Amino acid sequence: MDFSALLAKEIAKKKQSATSSANKEDGVSKKQGVSDSPRFIRRGDVERAREQAYLEENAKREEAKRLEQEKRRQQRQEEEEERERKRREAEQKYLERKRARMEQEESDKRKKYKGRTNTKSPTPDSREGTVEAEELAKLGQLTESDIVDRLRMLVEPVRYFGESDKARLRRLRRAEKRAENSDERIEELLATIDYHIVGQDVKSDQEKVYLQLEKYLRYLLKEWERVLITREDTPDQAFETLSQTKGYLQPLFGQLRKKNLHEQIYPSLATLMMYLQQRKYRDANDTYLKLSIGNAAWPIGVTAVGIHERSARERITGQDVDGKLGKSSVQIAHVMSDEKTRKWLTAVKRLITFSEGQWPEE
């Protein structure tokens, strides 16, 4: 047997079967649309493809971010327009309530006046002028309680001994004229002065600081009223609190006009307002506590026992006994014991709270 011939025959057969199977695989791949691709890919091509995909993803992200910002801006604009509309509606409702309240008060006054007996209207003398006669006639139409209230507001006696109704009305007219002229002069001074208090002026220029205190307090009241009017759905209780605060501050305004604050109250109040203007609310509250409560000892129990005077009693009660302390050393142990002072101190505390909420500390 020829072994070499058989080996050659088997090798040829294997080559023929391998060639036919390879041709079949090429035919199948061509039918399926698979193109001849290189077996290796360049790293640069991979980096370029990755960079292109990153740029496309980044562009999509930026576009989505822009659309989101545009949506938020439009939403904020709509919210601002809605808020402005509600503010206008609230302001309109407040003005309508105020007008209705004023009309109701006016109608109540008319009913109250009609229900009473008419007071005697003073007949002007022949030597009085036409303007004075008209003013006296208007004052004569007031009720007894209204005349008493006006006199008390002007710090005038209700009636002198043996004073007639005509003389009292003339005195009321003269007092109102004096108050009007004084108010006009003070308003002119307040218009030309800056309400920002300087620490050096508290001792050196008290007259200027008195005017600054009044102007700044009135400015805070106006800002408070403006905020309540422009706020949405402001309750009537807030306006009542503001009106009560204005009433509480009237005695303080009178003392500021007369420049007769106590020598221990004036520097504390000026310092408090200076801190308030500088937005140092912690210092302002500390000054308020020192002003309202003070550092003087509060008496607890009996201060005088037996026939002998207790030592250092004037330091406890704050009273100058036989001139021991001197004018500048007398302490006000408790300023809240005075009803008027307690009210305007309460009003000052409300203004501190309003300022702290309106202008937060930086």
C-alpha cells in the first residue's frame, strides 16, 4: 500500500471541504448585509466619536436648561403680575373699607347730634369779623363732648370758673389757631432736616436731635401704614394696632415738641433710634430694656422699718432724700409706672419689631 498517496488524497479532500465551508460563510454574510470591516479601530477615531457624543449631550443639556429657565422666568413674571393684581385689589378694598368706616362714623355723629338737644350757638358780636363769626358758628354746632375732647387734646381746661359758652368757644378757637401755627412751623423744620442721628449730636445739639426723633418716628409710622395698605388681605386688626400705636405716641410727640423729656430718658431714646437706623437691632433691644426696666434696684417688701431710715434707701426707691444724690444722680427706678410713658414705650417696641421685619439686619 502506498501510504504517501493516501495521505495526499486525504489532505486534498480536507482542503476542498474547508474551501467549500468558507465560501458558504461568505455567502451568508453577504446575504445578511455585513460588510467587510477592519478588525482593529484607531484610538483617535474612538476619541473623536466620544467627543462628538459628549458635545451632542452637552448641547441637549444646555437646551433643556435654557427651556427650564425660560419657563421659570415666565412663571415668576406671572406670579408678580398676580401679586400686583392682588395688591391693587387689597388696596382698593382697604380704601373702600376706610371710606365706609368714615361715612359710618359721620352718620353716627349726625344721629348722635340729632338725638341731643341743640346747644346754644353763640351769636357773634357786631365788632367780630366775618371769618371769626363763621368759625364760631361752626364750633357752636359741636356737641358738648366734642368740645371737651378738643380742649383736652389741646391741653386746655375744660371750663374756667364762671366762663360762658361763647367765651369757651373763643378760647377753643384761639388754642386751635396757636396749635395750627405751631404745627406748620414744626413741619417746615422737619422738612429741612435729616432724621439720621449722629452720636455726637445727642449731647451737643439736643434741639436738632429732638426734631430728628420726631421725624424718624413719623417716618416709621408712614412706612408701617404703607406696608399694611400694599399687603395682600391685611386684616382690620392690623390697622387698629397701627391706629392705637399712633395714639400711644401722641404724648411722646408732645414732649418732643416741648423738648422736656427726662434727662435719663432722652439719651436712651436717642441712642435706641440711632441703633434702629443702623439696623443694630440687638443693641436697640438692649437699650429698650434699659430704658423701660432700667438698672435701678426694684424694691421688694418694706423699704422703711421702724423710726430709723434704711441705709441707701434712695438707691432703692430712686427718690432724692434731702438732696443726697444730686440732680444728675436721681434714678428712675420704674418708668413703666407712668401710664402715658408705658404706652409710648409699648409703641416704640412695636416700631422696633416692625423695623426688624421690614429691614433685616445685614
